[in-house]
Amino acid sequence: MSLTVGVFRYSMMLSLVILLSSCGAGLQPHLGHHQPTVSSARLMVGEKLTFSEIQFRQDHRGERWIPLEEAAQSLDFTYTYDISDETFNMGYTDVVYRLEMDHKEAYSNGKPITLSTAPKTINQKPYITVKALEELWETQVAWNESSQRFVITPLSAPSAKGEVAVATVVAPTAKVNTKALVQYAKRYLGVPYQFGADPFPQSKRFDSSSYTRHVYARFGISLPRTARAQSALGVLVDKGNLQIGDLLYFYVPGPFQTNRIVGHVGMYIGNGQFIHTFGKPGVTLNTLDEQHWKNTYMFAKRFIVM
């Protein structure tokens, strides 16, 4: 009797092992299909290699996720990533793009947008899908399977006239005492620069566009938050006909200077001088004759009348 029971138990156990093995074999490909794969690739902007190796992920839907920090660096963006609230800001001397991990709502070139897929944090690094990055930057990010590389098409730079044509033009109808305007602007000389600064009352800091926005607001003129968005408004002014209070727009030198995208703004205060903020000097004065500003000057816009 005991031998018969033992054989029966052994047969049952053997059958159970075989059953579990077959189930496992059937399930394994299904589980593997849902596991993201991690691979290496090169990252390029146009024909320029920016990273010889980045780690990207491919999810079960075939979506490729690339690291945001390397993508931002490839376009020579200044960027900040706040791990505490998982916000990612990037731009030149002010924030042009803003993202929040696990949220589809984003900020691009002065306007809110909704991404097809929310970015997310993976191993404490921010990642975004190729498609969502294309939506954010309004450019193409191509994947080349054979050469294992991502190629970002350099961002386009609309002309000043083109931007005015599609923007809601703010005509220079606001009458402002320009002497008072300059005095108020100079009150902030030396105030430190901070990329993506919160409003001055809270941060006690400025970036280039938050500074011009703050000064203009004092005189009843509302401007958008970024230099590029501000540049799409106002009336185009010839450089030889500048007046006090005109806003001056510059591009930020980098590896892709052929794409002259507005990245910095200052305010003309007369006699060839302008006031603005950037980097270590904070709010400071410069002249348009200085080589750097002469080379990077793009155009000027007028928002006020004398």
C-alpha cells in the first residue's frame, strides 16, 4: 500500500512539474514582450555627432524613449531638472520648453501643448518618446536602424517678418514716459540672473525675458514669458531707427549658428546702449557696438510710443 501511494505521489508531482514547465514556456515570450529593452545608439543633430553613445529604451509598443538631458545638450540648450517636482526646463537665456514628468501637458515656444505620451523618470533620469520630442520641438527626430543612431533635424528659425505675420501684433499705442522707464529698469542693475526664474517678487532673480516682462508690466504692458514669444509681437523697427524702450532680440551662439533662433532679449535705453540680464553679471548695460552683441543681433520690436 505504501509503495502504491508513493508511486502515485511521484507521478502527481512529475505531472505538475511538466505542466508548470509547459505553462512557463508558453508564458515566457508574452512576458518578455512587455519588458522594455535597453540599447545604445549615437545621437546627431543634422550631420553633427553630439553623443557617440546614449542609452535608449524601447517599450512593448515599439516606442523609443531617449534621455532628455542628452537631447537638450545636443541642441546646446541650457536646462534644469528639478528632481523634487520632476520638472524639466530648457532654452537659451530663458525657458522655451517646460515639461513635467508623467504629465502630457507641456509648454513650447510660449504656448501650452499636449504631448501624445507623457515623459517619465527612469532610474532618476528624465526620458521622452521620440514622437513626443518631435511634438515639443516641432522638428523631426529620425531613427536609423542600420546605423543605430537618432538624427535630430536642426530647429527652424522663422524670420522676424514671418513671425509678425502669424502673430497677434501689439501695435505701439501705449504712451510711456521713457525717462521713467529707463530709471525703473536701472533700479535692478546687479540683480542676479537665474535661468527659468520665477516672478521677481518670489525669486529676487531674473532671466532675460522675465526682466523685460517685469519692467514693461510696471507701465501697463503685458508681455509673454519668453524672448521668442515676445519677439513675435510688436512692430519691426530698423536698427538705424531705434527708440528708447524698443526691445532688441539676439540669438545665442552655439554649434548650430546657422539656425538663428531668438534666445535673448534686452531693452534699448538710448545712445547705443541696452539693458538686459544674462549669466554672472545679472542685470547690466552693454552697447550694440560691442563685437558679441553686434554679431548676434537679429532685430528690434516696438511696443510703446514716445
